[in-house]
Amino acid sequence: MTAIEGASALDQLGPVISRHPVDHRKRWVNAAWALLVAVPSGWLGVWSLSASGEGSPRGNRAIGLLLGLALGAVWVAVTQIVRALRGEPGEYFEVRERGLVHGSLRGAAGWTWDRVTSLHVEGDAVNRLATRLGNGYRIEIVFADGRRLRTDGLASYAAGLGRALLTHCPDLALRPRVPWWGRAGGRLLAGAALCVLAIVGQVLYITDHPDHVHQEQTALGPATVTDAPGISDTGITLLAVGMVVCAIAAITFLVLFVRGRAYRGVSRR
């Protein structure tokens, strides 16, 4: 059975109990603010790293904080942009007496409650930043026709939408949910291996591009003169940051692979 479409057909689901529009415009604003933080902090961190040489422990910590802030802000910007692109203009959810309606400027479709095959509702806003980004609440719904809907805390009265779903589909809410990293299996190991290969490739690139030096006789004796650096200071800095990112990613993939072992038996059922 496919989704119910058309205004007259949607009336079969009964009167509207609650309506929950999704504020995708706020996602673009969040992404813009994150990039405004990421660009200057990242530039300042890279410049400080290349200009400071060995530096002091306090200076290195400051540089690390700047680079960490930049990477975190980039991650926020990317996730907000992806969610905004995944959403639809004018998107909304309607809880009706006999089912759920999902619509946007492109049209609307509805499903009776018995067509919901999987439901996951979790979370609560823990701070202002989580509330602003929509990360404090998650809803994922799967229907019998294969359609999958997701929303988060940026849906108006998201907690009310979650309670309505749990009320109408209580059995589905009790089913264990297997996270994506519990289903990924060997793909996580493959990702870790690719990260390690990337680190090896960067190390080989550095060793294959040594500085060009020669000896010159001066009044004070022979001196070593560098003709041209094999890699610029900025290049070395970027490669170093890339290796750190790859190392963190490889460790993360391995940890998720180990943690996912507990879910693999469930995911095969």
C-alpha cells in the first residue's frame, strides 16, 4: 500500500490534531554563523602554527584550541547544510486522528497509523546550543511503502509530535533500534584502513619531497645552503592537520566497530 495523496484523500485520516512546521531557514542561519567562526579561527590557527616553530606549551595549546574550534564549527556548518538540503521548503508534519501527514510546497502524503513499520524517538534539548541546532531531539519514521521520514528539534513542538507518535505506535517504540554503526560491520574497518593508508601516503609525500641543499665555501668555512624547500611551511602544516584528522577518524571507526558487535546479532534478525 502506498501513501495517501491528494487533499480529498487526506481527509480520510480525520481532523488535524496538531501541526508541526519545520524551520529549515534556521539551519542556513546556523551554518552561516558556524562558517563565520570556522574561517577566522582556522586561518589564525594555521598561521600561528606555521609562524611559531616549536613554540611554547601554552602557545601550542592555544593553537590546538583554535584548530579544534575551526574543525568543530566546520562540522556544525556541514551537518546543518546537509539537513537543510535534505529537507523540503515549507515542510510540515500533521498529526491526525487516524494517521500522519507529511507535506511541503511540493505536495502532501499521508499514512494511517498501521502503516508505520519502524519508529524511533529520542532525546531532549540539554542546552541552548543543542536546541538552536535541533540536536536535542530526534524522530525517525519508516512506513510500509519504504518511505523514511526524519526530523529533529527544529520542528515546531517536536516533543509533542514525538509523544503523539509514541501514543499511536507504542509497540514499535519498544523495539530495539540498531544504530548505523551497529549495521555497518566491515565497512567501518575498511574506513579505518583507508584512513591509515591516507596517513601513510602523506608521510611518503613528505619524505619524497626533501629540501634541496648544497655546500658553499664562505669566509668562515663551509656552510649548508638550502636552495628550495621541498614543501612549504603551509604545506607541512596542512599535511600535519590532515594526518591528525585521519588518525582520529581511524580510531573512531575502530571504536564504533568494536561497539557495534553487540548489535550485529539483532541486525541480522
